Amino acid sequence: MAEKPQSVRVLYCPVCSLPAEYCEFGPDFEKCKPWLIENAPELYPDLLKDSNDKEADKVSEQLKSVGISSSGGDGTTTAAPSGGTSTSKQEVKRLPGGKIKKKEKQEVVIEKIVRNKRKCVTVVKGLDLFGVKLSDASKKLGKKFATGASVVKGPTEKEQIDVQGDIAYDIVEFITETWPDVPETAIFFIEDGRKVAAA
Amino acid sequence: MFKKFSSEDVSSQNQVKASVQRKIRQSIADEYPGLEPVLDDLLPKKSPLIVVKCQNHLNLVMVNNVPLFFNVRDGPYMPTLRLLHQYPDIMKKLQVDRGAIKFVLSGANIMCPGLTSPGGALDDDALAETPVAIMAEGKKHALAIGFTKMSAKDIRAINKGIGVDNMHYLNDGLWKMERLE
Ligand SMILES: [Zn+2]
């Protein structure tokens, strides 16, 4: 009988489930990248190069901000130093917080999508940015407008609420009344591909 | 075949009797001699072997809720990609060029030119109507399990049309079914 073949362990990407070398052909390579840089940099040398550049920047920025805040000695390690070096001021402002990176604009966007002539769906995006629980909101919208409403993943992977029917014009009042945290000025419509303020 | 496959396509799951279990085991051993030494680990005699019948005359062979092999009607058993990844040398290998990868991963059958171009490669011993591993230019691991429509020699000589049927590929329904409860 032949030798027992040694079983091979393949490195699978936990993000897309494919062997790491196939992430580039997977459903969303961008999402795999952070994990790949950490766990399979040899497979994507270009990725590593890019991130090294960024990483190097980050480290030097961090060093700068640490240096500044300790010399300042006022204990505000998390806040950006006001008198920081002019070259790195902007980056430093973003970095200590860490998560701020790309802050999403707090706004609610309402779009009416017409399906086969008569039927249409009103899409509401962004309520979650005001701390509104979408499943809750969807129930309330469905009840208020006596229609079907559901939380779905939008094209950019962000969750949105789809409400059956054209309710676009009553919805603003309903939103501002139900969730006072959402100002009318933060509500926008998409009309003919253009963003229009509701207020 | 598994493009839209999910647990909803399962029509029955049955623990097969010992004689059937032996038959399945034997045909797997015949098809993949390289697997024989580890067959006792893969299909332990004391673990029940489950045959899952699905739509379109498709069967899965499953142990401990993990699909390991599949076949169509009475056709040859083919390993799942996860199993092939562990024992990559049990099948003959055909390699597609890089340009073909995205088509294979969307379920397309494998066209001859993708195998005969500079990035492709053929095992000349691969005959028609046999299961093969589909590899890819620049990649270490298989991206699909194929069933040859013509021999490797004919693929080279004819060099047009479909050379290999794409049976199972990365991220299809069977790939996503790591376990079936
Ligand atoms: Zn991935």
C-alpha cells in the first residue's frame, strides 16, 4: 500500500472563504485586503507595498503626535495638538481618534424607484446614522403608510429601508416627528439623479 | 451544476446500508488510488455514510455533516474542492490561463483555448469523460472540478469549443455548503 499522502492545509480567507490566492477574483477584494496584508502578504506583494507606505506614514504620524502631546504635558493625548507641526496637522487630527477616518455625512436620503410603470419603492437610507434602529423604523414606516417595508442591504452593502409605494412626500414629516434627532435639513431626496434638500 | 445550489435542493438524506457503503468506498478507491491510504480517515468504517439526494440526479456523499464527494446519476464520484485542496494529487490536472479564471469562477465551462494558451497546461494522460482538477496560471490550488468532454490530446488538437465541463467551482453553492445539517 502506498504511503499516506500528507494532507495539505490551504490558507482560506475568512472574509470571502476562498483560498487566499483567489481573493482577487472573489466577490469583494477590497474587503479581503486588510486580512491579506496581515496574513498572506507574500501572495499580494503590491498590496503590502501600498500598505507599507501608508503604515510608515501612520507610524511616523503617531510618533509625532505622541511626541507633541507628551512635551505639551497637558494630558490631552487623544485630542489633536493645536500647535502641531503644520505639515502633519491634518493627519494627526484624524489619527488619534483612529476610527474617525472617513466620517460619514449624517443625512437621510430618500429615493423613489419606479418598477414596471405603476409600482414603485421608496428607499430610505441613512436613518441608522442618527442612531435609529432600522428594523424598528421599518416596522413604523410600514404601519404608518399601511404598506410593506423591509430592511435590505443596499448596493454599497449599507442597510437601507425599502418601503413599497410612493410615500416620498409624506415621509419627511413622519421622520422628523418620529425621530426628533433627525433634522429636516438633513433629509434629501434624489430626483432625476440629483440630490435635493427636503427642507 | 452548483451555481444556484443550496440546502433547498436537497430532497433526501439517508444513511446507506453497509453493502452500499462498501460499493461507494470501492468506486472512490478505484477512481482515486492516491486516496486509498487515507480512505479510512475520510470515510471511517464506523461513522455512518450519508447519501444526500438532490435535484437533477445529483448525489452528495457526506460524513459527519461534511460533503466529501458528489456524483451525477451513476457517474464517477468527484471530490469536493475542499477535499481536493487537502489531497491535490489525487486527480489529473489541467490548467487554465489567468484570463479564464473569472469565467470559470462564474460557472462557465472550460474552453479549449484557455487550456492551450501559453498560461494553460494539459496533462496528456487525461482521457475523455474523466474527472479532473482545474488549476490556474499562477495559482497553487485548484479552482474547479471538471469533467473532460474530450481527451487532453484532442483538446490540444481541436482547440475550440468546450473542452471540460465545469462541475464544481470556488464559491458555488457546494463550496458554500461546508456543512449540511
Ligand atoms: Zn478573501
